[in-house]
Amino acid sequence: MRLGTVKFYNPNEGVGSITPSNGGREVSVFARGVIDPIKPNNIVQFDIEFTQSGIEAIKVMVLSA
């Protein structure tokens, strides 16, 4: 599992971005990969999945609001 901060998330469109704590590249997040409701600036724990369109965050869980 990795740690990061939600940069933005649009619940209406079900799309957003997470900035990893280790300073790596931003990771896309989609509603299908979210376990807990997320919003900007949440500290989250997540796994990554390699897809045809790039790297995607999955199993996203909020650790801190």
C-alpha cells in the first residue's frame, strides 16, 4: 500500500488525482477504485494498477481528513 494526498476529486464525474507521499508522479483515481468517500486534501492509502491508459489508484481508503 502507498500513501498520498488527494489533489482533486470530482464526485459527479468520479475522477480525480492523488499526489504520492514519496514524491512520485500523480496517479489518476476513478470512482470504481474508491472504498471511502474522498475529497481534496484527504490523506489516503492506496494500491496502484497498471492499465492501458496509465497508472491508476485502486482500493483508496481515507486515513485523515
